[in-house]
Amino acid sequence: MRYVKGHGLQTRSRIVEEASYGLRQGGADGMSVADLMKLAGLTHGGFYAHFESREALVVEAFALAMDRKVSQWLKLMKGMPVEERFDVIVEEYLSPGHRDDRAHGCVLPALGADVARSGKKARHIFARKLDEMIDVVTMLFPDKSPKEARQIAAGALATMMGSIALARAVGDKELSDEILEAGRHALSGQSAGRRARIASSARRPDKSCKEKSDHD
């Protein structure tokens, strides 16, 4: 059979995309090469024509999922006032919809523990992608110093990830909802304080303008 140009790249992309959904849904440890290829409607015989190892596919699927989450955040925040952007991310992340949709949700709570048991390359990619996510959240705190903003961003992501992981782990919906609410509440203080500082800064008269007015 003759394939059109780019067919191999299209097939590889489909395998990675379907694997990213399947791994988030079922976890990395329990899925074989055959399982991962089956997700894309293919047999395991052609796997090594696209990937050097199972871990190589898992790493690519993991990176794709993290990139998709960052893109989703940027889309959610587009056109919104800076003081509202953090709230939007938190509300979307710590929502029942995100908790219930493992396959399309954030990969951090779904596969973070699996990556910790993976090889050095997988952990390196994970660290790099996590760093990119932290950078996105860091930009939401322009009133803070770069170091303090990054600490807040890292803490927020840890709280969000842990809340979703716990909310998914418990078998009681009422308790699960309570955990999500607790996570939102834990981050709301930071959000409220930030809004107050930004509002206060907006109301505070500009010193240079005042001095100019006095001279006039």
C-alpha cells in the first residue's frame, strides 16, 4: 500500500494524542504497548517504527497533555482583566467537571506519581513542562516580586493538583465536593488579597502627577 507524504507523522501524532487520553484515564503502569496502540486503532507490530521505547511514547503523551492544559489556560484568560485571571484558572481546575473528566483533564494529578517512578528522561521532561506551567501562573501576580510570584504560583499548583488527586481518590461524592471547595477556599485568600492590592494601587494618586500639580 502506498501512503501519502506525511502519513507516518500523522499516524505518530494520532498515537501520541490517543495515548495521552488513555494514560490519564487508566494510568501509565497498567498499559502495555499493545494497549497504547489499540487506543489509536493500530496493532502493536508497528510501534517501533514510530517510537524507540514505550517510555518514549509515555513522555511525548505526557508533554502533549501539559501543553494542552497551558493552551487551555491562555484561552480562558484571553481578554480578561489581570486581576480575574487567577480566579478563572482556579475555578476551572477545581471544578467537578475537571475532577470527573480524567481523560481530558490535567495530567499532573493523573500521572504525577507514575512519572516519579519513571526514568531520568521522563522526570526531566516533566520538570521542564511543570516549570513552564509555573511560569504561566507566575505572570498572574505582576504586583509581586518575581521570586515571591513564583513561590505563590508553585504553591497554587501544588494545592490544585493535590485537591484534584484527593477528590478523585475518595469514593464519596459529598466528601469529594468538600475537598474541591476546600482547595478553592485555600486559594481564594490569595486571590482576594491580590484584587485588593491592585484596586488600592489604582485608587492611589500618582506621586509624579501630584508633584507636577503642586508646582503648577
